[in-house]
Amino acid sequence: MVDTAFATTPGARGDMLHRKSLRWGIAALLGLLALLPCTIWARTILMALATFGPLGFKIGASAWALVLAVGLIAFVCGGLTALFLRVEASVNARSRRRPAGDLLAALLVLIITFAPTIVALYPPVHALFTHSIGFRGLGQQYPRAEDPYGYWQAVAFWFMGAATLGYLACVYWRWKWRQYKGLHAVARALEAESEVRAEAQV
């Protein structure tokens, strides 16, 4: 059924974004279909290619690696693009709403956008419990008891990085929320206008 609260012309921006999201999703699915066999049966494929001799093995292995790389890129890039386009479509006017798919896409994008922040928070939080942090890798540690200046500098660096990443994610979602609220405001205004016209005709 068409949700009349968001009814608009079939060529609305939300419909266009939704169609683009579907196309990118199909590209991601095709990439996954190419990626899975190359990954699951990698040993079998390589052993079969080894029977073709050195030259045949090089050509076959190169083709296998190419399919693996293209499939991975198509899956990751296509999937991310499809999800972000679906979120963009959900905050624009569409002829038909799909709340379940929109909610799922929004939850996945929410995890993706805040994942870098969570990852960046792990080193400083872990350092607060272990009293040591590796600022430039495992080979250079900063124990709080031996080098408090380096320790707190590294902890502060990670916290600042996490705060920056979190701020960028919040800016993105704040803008999406404002678009979503604006879309609902327009829908309510259209409903009120249609009710006034209906009462006037009666």
C-alpha cells in the first residue's frame, strides 16, 4: 500500500535514490557471488591450476586473484554505497515507504559510521586499565610509571582522534535527522491542506 502521508510523484528524488540503492546492492551481491567460490574453494582451485604447468598456473592464478580482488571491491564499495543511498532515500520524499528496509539500512550505517570511533576508543581505554600504551607500535611502549608524559600524551592523542571521528559521525546523523523531521513536517502540512480542501468542498 502507498503511504499517503508521504505520497508524491513517481519521479521523486527519494524514488531515484532508492533505485540507485537497488542497483548498487545488486552490484554488491554479484561481487559476493564471485567472491565466495574463490574464497571457499581457494585450495581446490589452486591445486587444480597447478596441474596446468608453470605457465598455466601463473595465468590461472592471476585470473583467480583478479576475480577475488574485483569481487571484494564490488562487494565492499557496492554494499556501502547501497546502504548510504538507502538512508538518503529514506529522508527524501518517495511514492512508497519501506520502513523495515529503511530501518535496517539506518542501523547498519549507524554501526558503520560510529565503528571508527569505537575502534579509536579501545587503545586509550585499554591503557587506563593496563597503565601502559604503545603509541608508535608494539616496539615502543609508554608505561605510566616510567614515562607519564609520553603515556598521557598518547592517551590524549587517541581520545582526540576518537572525539573527532565521533563528531563527524554526529554531524552526518544530525543532518539526516533534520532532513527526516523536515520531510514529516511537509507531510503534515500537506495532510492539513488536503483536510481543509475536503472540508471546503463539503
